[in-house]
Amino acid sequence: MKRMSIITMLVAVCWMLIGPGISIVLAEEADIIEWDKPKNAIYNHLTSPMLMYKNELFDGGFSLSINGVTPNEADADFVVSQAGELGARGIAKVNGTLEESTSFAAMNQTMTQIELHKVYLIALHNHTFAKIQVHKLTSSAVEFSYVLQKNSSTTPIEQPDNGILKRNMPEGQVTIRVGAKDVDYGWDVYRSDNGQDFAMINNGRLHKPIFDDESAGAGHVYQYYFEVYDSNNEMIGKSDRIEVTVTAPVKPTTEVKMQIDNKVATVNGQSVLLEVPPIIQDTRTLVPFRFLGDAWGAAIEWDQEDLMITYKLDGIVIELWIGKQVALVNGEEVKLDVAPMVIKDRALIPIRFVAENLKQRVKYVKETNEVIIRKW
């Protein structure tokens, strides 16, 4: 398998309770997998509902190589919960039928809610791939079809070196993804700088699914790991290590700077006068929606009847409603920390949510109350 570009990649980490945890798999879009003939199977030893931090494969699961259940983690390929959740070492929903050849997709999930008749690409215990399609699902059994990768021994998954994932990232873009969504439990991140002792570097327990290391400097080699805590503040797991070599910074294609309560903003160094300034609401920054759309080159729409805002950029569609703490990202509902609002007849939106979902990077400078949004 070809190695994917490590300049633009977000490192993904899954934690473990005992033994090696489920690992998120990142694959190269240009690679094509061919498949053997479909087979049918029934899995009738479903687990209790899964929690995102739990290593469900520790108790075994379904093995496609034996077409049955195994109690062995090393031989298990996936698990299904009584609530219809699919858990594996890597999962990506893909288009097409089971038998069609498949382009590799970034397998940035280890758990997903099953949709009947949809096709899922999953990473297997032997470092190859399969596709599965669920036809019937109850609380006690799942009926599905699957295909295995042809000539799988020739295209192994890229594996960590001595258990440590190693990546290069440019200064200003060192981002570690620690989960799929906001959660009730939390984690702390520890870092070693050029072989020194590990020290915790987050201010307050993390609950967001990504961590930006803004202090990481070019020319340094850092190692990271996470400690995971439940709602009772008890540690329940610890991640594998990731090693990041920080390279020279890359100039962003677009840089927007704004300051709280200041109507003057800049786009790539050019001053722009805003009709209303950015504000802080419930610890979240809200900014004028139309200004940002124009700065990013996004298509924007305003529905006066439904009070709905739509952004379209690079194949991503975000829909928000004034006064509602829910949004849609490519049709999937997401909860907001703060709802969009209208001030002086101008709509303001939560900047971090919109920017990050449109693949922008947001930095808040506390000392100057400045918001910086960059796109590479």
C-alpha cells in the first residue's frame, strides 16, 4: 500500500484499557482494493452498548477468517453491540456494492452506528481489509454479507514503528485527533520534547476531539500520549504514544484576523470594516457569517423565512439556524455549544464550529482577544 501524505494528515489515536487498543487506520485515497466473492454470515453474540473509550475487541469478536466468533482479541475483526454499533480497528463508510473495487478512504472511526444496506470498509486483525453490508439487525443477532481483500498479503497496513506512530507535521499545524466527537469523560495530554521527561501540557481537562499543540516548534521531535478519565475523575485508560517531527511552517493560503469587540478585521493583511464586531457568548466566539463566507470564498445562503444560514465550500455543506443549538454538516446533525444569533440585524455564528468543519484552523489569542483563522 502506498504511504499517504503526512504533511496534511491529522494523527489519530485510540486509547486502551488493557493490551493494545483499537487503532484508527489512515489509508491512501489513490490505492485500489480488489475483492473476492461475497459471503454471508450471522453474528449472534452481540456485546452490550459500546463506550467510545472502551477496547471492545479485548473480549474478542467476529473473525471473518473463520466466519465465526472468537474470544481472542488478536483474531477478532469487529464487534457489534445490541444497540447496533459497529466497532473495529478502522471503519469507513464507502459507496458502491460489495464486489466493486474500492478506493482507500481515511478510516478515521473505530465505532459507528450501523445503517442497514450501507457498505463499510473495515481493517482486519491480519492487517488487511474487508467490506461488510448489514441486511438485518436485531438486539441479539446481525445478518450480513462481506468480501475479503484479494491478494491481501501483498498490501499490508502501515504499522507503527515499535508501537509508536511516527509522523511529520509543519509548525502551526501540529494537531492530534483523540476521538470522534465531544464526550462526557475527558483526557489530559502529556508531551516529551526531544527526549526529555513527559509533562502535562493542557490547561484543564480536554473534552474536545482534537488537540492543537500551539507551542510545538520547528526542529523539535515530540512524543505524546493521553490519559483518559471518567466522570468520577478516575483514570480509565492510556493511549499509545505518537511521535511528531515538527518541520518548518507552511504559509497559509488564507488568513483572517479579528478582535473581540473590534469592527476592523484583516484578510491576508488587508483591512476590512465589519458591520458588527465579533463577540463572546457563553465562552464561545461569534462572528458575522457573511464576512467569513466571502473571506473563504464559500457559497453562502440566507433563508429569511426559516432563519437558516448555509455554507458550501470544498464539498462540505453546513446548515445553521438562528436560535437553535443544532446544525447539519453534510446532512448529519451536530449539537452546538452556542446558537447563532442576530445582533443589529446581522447574523453571527460560532466561529470555531463552522471554521473547523470547513477545514480551517482557529486560534484564539487570550492576551489580545484576537481570533485567527487559517487555511492551508
